[in-house]
Amino acid sequence: MEKLRILILEDSHADAELIQRLLRKAKPDCEFHLAMSKNEFLNALDHFSPDVILSDNSLPQFNALEALKIVHQRSMQIPFILVTGTVSDEFAAEIIKHGADDYILKDRMVRLPTAIDVGLKQKSLEKEKQEAVNKLIQSEEKYRTIFSKSPLPTWIYDPETLRFLEVNEAAIRHYGYSHDTFLRMTIKDIRPEEDIEPLLKDLQKIDLRSDAQQGIWRHRKKNGEVIIVETTAHSVDYGNRKVRMVVANDISEKIVAEEELSRNELRFRTLTSNAPVGIFQTDAAGQTIYVNETWMKYTGLSFDQAMGEGWTRALHPDDKEKLVEQWHTRSQIGEESSSEFRLLDKKGNTRWVIGKATPLFDKNKQVSGYIGTLSDITENKKAEEIIQKSEEKFRDLVENITDLICTHDLSGRILSVNRAAEELIGHKFQPDEYINIRDILAPDKREEFDLYIDAIKKQGRVQGLMKVRTFRGTILVWEYNNSLKTEGVDEPVVRGYARDITESRIAEENLRKSEARLREAQSIAHISNWEIDLVENIQSWSEETYRIYGINKQDVKPSVDVFLAFMHPEDAEFARKTVQEAMTGLIDSSINFRFIRKDGAVRHGYSEWKFEFDKKGTPIRLYGILQDITERVEAEEEKKRLELKLLEQQKREQVMVTATALEAQEKERNAIGVELHDNVNQILVGTKLLLSTVKNFSDKNIDVLAACMKNLQDAIDENRKIAHALVTPDLDLDTLPEQIKRLTTSMFKTTGVESKIDAANYQESVLNKERKIAIYRIAQEQCTNIVKYAKASLVTVILGNDEKVFNMTIVDNGVGMEEGKQTIGIGLRNINSRLSVFNGKATIITSPGNGFTLEIEIPL
């Protein structure tokens, strides 16, 4: 298990160590990293890769809110928890609003491990939810691509209303209707009027049959043309309901040809007598019983000479044996045949022809004979020689096509492949090597090889899926369409065409898995989805929707009215108005509400929805989610209540302690000042009087006594100075600017420091006595720091206020302070303590050689 990486943003080593000790007890497997500035924080985000961020409220020139914004800008899905000494209600609310997961006070850190666990779990759930949604979107897009690009007309219809729900591009092209027109029609609209009643009777039998259903029907195109199609229908899931998907194959030409042949058989001989091609007819055994004039012209044989097997005398000696054998084989099994061969007349002239024969059937569908044609292709053969010379021009097309092309013989030996096949299979084929189709099949599919060869021999064309293993060991799935060529070749050859569909098969499997995971995720998170088909006015809910409301799917038909009926009475009007505005304005929206389950339990819910529009901007679908957020709402309310209670208690305790301490401090200062003034100074004054008496009566000790008197005078002055500093200033007699001016004059007169007071924007009436005393002591504290450390020559004190805030700024032009050390020292801590009583704050601006500025704010 990897260690939990925790980044601590803190400018106090002591506080950081306290946090680490606490977490090591609760979470032994932790790794910590301390950042004490903005640059260190940015570097830690790049190289430490934290799982959790714990941040102090304020650092030198950097604060928690800025740090949180950086985390959001980088889209980092990790918990961010504020750990600080004090924080105002406004700031706490602001940072939670900006996305912080929690905030902990440093003197109440026992809740920190739990807050980390809650934050990690919440981020994990958010990440899993987003990933599930992304995968679902991707899988739906791939499914739609496969459906829309099918070469055969395909559609989905509602078995209840018979309306088209979706059609592919092939259906649109073949039938002539637009996509939008299709979706306004039913499957009855593409049938001739007289075929509708049989259709409806057939649809009633669907439940009595297996899922797959095939049939031959008449359909009508948009232009009125009636076609004959062979259909295959299956039940599929579509929008949480069962619908029917139909694939149609137009066989009109084949049917028409068969009917036409039957109707015209009686006129056959008359029409063929002057046909431009040779025509012949045989009996069931393949013996010739008729030839036309053109046939006799091509062969040089008379009608009688051609009868039976006499036609073989016109064959070129090099083609005769093979062609006769092929004809006998085909005629015995009743198959169509087509062959190219040469004829040789009595003058020695050679003529290339192509002979085709088609079986004729009687009423019992038994072969009654053959009808065939003989076409002169001599000129075509000459043209082929020209074409062959240009074949290399087109070879590059075959070599660079992305689909696979290959040939193999009937034993499976691969004879040729194109470049795409070599790249996919991972092997460069050589003409003289022996590689069999069986060798590249996946081990668990090699037993199907013999079935494939038998099928290609019998049917002449086979299509399907082939699972192969490449020379690199990768398993791929190919969709192939192979045909057998026997005419014009020395040996039968199979011409193969294939396409790698591995990714689409993987996509289908991923779709199935993602749908299962989505259902599970919806149940765990109490999130459901719903949809409204705005064209058909059909609404559907996922199973989780029914569980949220505590109802049975069979008892309720999904609708907006049912959704609103569950609303809590106090939220019903607001919900109805929100839904109405969304439907009227076609606005994507969301709503938080309370609802009452069927069992009477009051719960909290959240719903969000979006509209889908067609290319013309017409709304066609409204879809959304519904989530039961009761536990989250109750937890948040309890959390806020406890945190507010704790915060108020801490504020009261802190204010009470600080106020008591300051009050005691002031009393102590005042007592010390009075004691110094009333006791020490009186004693010193008395001593001075006695020494003055001695001076008047002793000439010998005059110098000593004079020195004593000077020292005593200095002691009196010093005591007065101390007493003045300790005794609480009389702010009823003098204004705050006058007291501060007296303070700075007294403290700086012996140091050579010049002081200036600016109170042009200050109003004395805005401050009460307690605030004035605190401000005076802060100024006294800062002046003491300046005397001790600043080495300044000028100090400026600026007082000001507006309706809401009092400001005091003390600026010196001394040596300044190093960054990171500005909060060290009892004096500055005393300043912060005094400000905390009044919810005030202090800001320090300093750097080495650039002086020191103290800015304080106290709300009025």
C-alpha cells in the first residue's frame, strides 16, 4: 500500500511538527512535505504530488485562498483542508465557498484525521462518477457509429406505437425519406395499403416466436416504387425499454428476374433467334436441345451438329478437356456456371467467348434443364492485354489500402497479401514460403478452418468473423468477405477481403461492462437517470428512480406530473415553476428539493437536466439525473451546526481570556506607575532635600553633594518616564492623536528619531475607550520595537477611519526585517493578541534595507 502524501503549507515549524505528530498516531503510513512560501508550495505540487493539502490561513505574502485557487487552476482532485489558529466567520465561509473541503482550528485538531478521510472519500467518488460518465458517452458514440454506417437499411421502431425511433444512413438513401420524416412515420407508412392488415397480424405473433424473426415483404419508397425486401428483426434494449431492430435487404431485382423468366419462357425461342449473343438450352442431363443463330455463327456448327454433346467439337483443343469436365460437374449438381474459353472454327480462326448457364426449375423446384448464353469477348481479351499493362498503375492502390486483401488456394495456403495485411499480421510474406490460413488463426479457432474451406467450396462466397493471432502474439478480430474464383484460373483461388474490427469488438464489450458499472454506481450513489423523447412524447426512468421514490415500476408510468406529485408541499410550487420555466424556455437547469416517498419518509433530492436539439435547433430530447442527497444534506447541516457552535464558543473564550489579561495588565501597569510616582519619587525628593541641607552647612563635601543631587535628579526623571509609560493614558482629557504624539516625542527625543503624526482622516468619536487604549498600547509596543531594532531616523504614524473600519499605519525608514522572521517576537504577538479582542488584523510589509510598515485594521 502506497504512503499517503501530505503537503503542509505552514510558516511555523512548531505548528507543522504538531500536525505531523498528531497524524502519525492516527495514520502511520504518511509521508509529509513542508512548504513555507509560495515558491516552495508550487515546487511541491510539481514534484511531491500530494494526496492531501493542509494549509495555514496566512503566510508571508501568501494565503490559503491563493493556494486553493492554484490547486483548482491545475484541476487537482485532492482534498484541501484549512488548519489555522484563528479565522473569521466571513473567511471560513469564503474559503469553503471556493472549494475547500474543511477547516480545522489548531487548538481543536483532534478532528483532522477524520476530515482527511472524508475528503479523500469524497474526491474518489467524484472522480469515479466523472470517469463512468465519460466512458458511457464514448461507448454510446461508438455504438451509434456502427449502427449508422451499416451498409444495409436498418431501423429501430416502437412495438407499441409502431413509430420509427431511429434509422441509419442506408435506410435514408434507399427509401428516399429524410431522417426527420422517418421519425414522424410508422412502419405501416412504408407498406402498400393492401399489405398493412397481414403486417398487423404478423406483429401479433411476435411474442409466440423466438426473438429473431425473418420474412419477405413488400415495401414502398417515397417515390412510390414498390420493392421486395428480406427482413430480419430482433428485440433490443433502447432507452430502458424493449424495441425492435430491423435489417432490410432489397431482393426486388432477383424476384423480378425470376418472375420475368417464367412469364417469357413461351416466347423464348422467338426472341432468341435474332439475339446478338449466342443462346443455348439443355435438358436436365446437360445435353443440348436448342441453339440460336448467333450461337451457330460463333461456333461454325449447324443446329443438328450442336445437339447433344456435339457442341464440344467447336472447342479449342487446349480448353476442351477442362471445360467439358467442368460442365459435367456443374450440370450434375444443378449450379450456375460461367467460363471463359476459346472456340476454333474450320478455317482455324480463334474466338474468345464467355459461356454462362443458369438452371431451370419445374413446379417441384427440380432442375429441368439449363439456359445459357455465349458472348464474344475477343475484343475484350485484346483490351485486357492493354489493361494488364496498366495494372501496375493500380497496384499501388491495393498496396496502400488500409483493409486487408489476400488470396489463398483451397488448401488454405496464402498466395498473396497486400501491405496492410503484412503490417497487421506482423510478417513480411515471401512468394516461395508456405504459410497457411490455419497458421494465423487463434489457437481456439483453428478447428473451424475445415468448416470455412467446406463452405467456400460449396457456396462460392463466405463472410463472417475471423479471430487471428499475429506473429507478434496479438489477438485480433477480422470481418471478412471471401469469394471463390474457378473460371479463368489454372487452380481455384479464394479472393479474400477483410477489415480489422478489433477495436469495435472491444468497444462493444466495454459498453456492456460500462452499462453494468453504471447501474451499480447509480445504486450505490442513489443517482438515477431519466429521459423524455420530445418528438414522440415518451418518458422513461432508470430502475434507481423507482427505488428512490419507493414505488414499483409496474405501478407508475413515468411523467413530469408524477415527478412533481412526490414534491414536499413547501417545495411544490417552486419546483413546478422551475420545471415550467425550463420547458418553456428550453433551458438547461437543476433543482434542489424535498420529496415524500411512498412510505411517507421525507427525503432531500437533486435533479439536473439538459436539452438535445437537432440540426435545425428543434428540441428532440430532454435527459437528466435524479439523486437522493438526504444523507449529504443532513451531514452538512449537522456539520455546520457543530462548527458554528464550536466557533462561537472559541471566540467567546478567546475574547474573555484576552480581555481579562489585558485588563489585569493595565491594572498592573497603573499600580506600578502609581507606586513609582507616590512612593519612590517621594523618597527621592526627600533625599534631595536632606542633601540640600548638608550642602548649606558643609564646605568640604560641596562637590560630592552636588554630584549626588544630580544623580538623584536623573533617578527622578527616569522614574517619571517609567511611570508615564506604565500608567494608562487619560483619553478623556486628551485625544488619541495627542496621546500618541506625546508618546512618540517622549520615546524618540533621546534617540534622535524624528516623528510625524497624520490624523487628517481620523474622527475621535468613532472609538470607545477600550479601543483607544488598545490602539495606544499597539503604538507604544511598535515604537519600543523601533527604538530597539529599527535604526531609523524618521517614523510616521497615520490615523484614519471610514464608516466601517479604523486604520493605523506606523512606518519607519530603518533596516527592515528578513522575510520569514517578521512574526517572531513578543511585541508583535502582543499586538495580535490585542487586535483579536476586537476582531482586528495586522499586516506587515518589510524587507531588508527597506524599512518596516505595520498596518492595523479594527472593525467599527
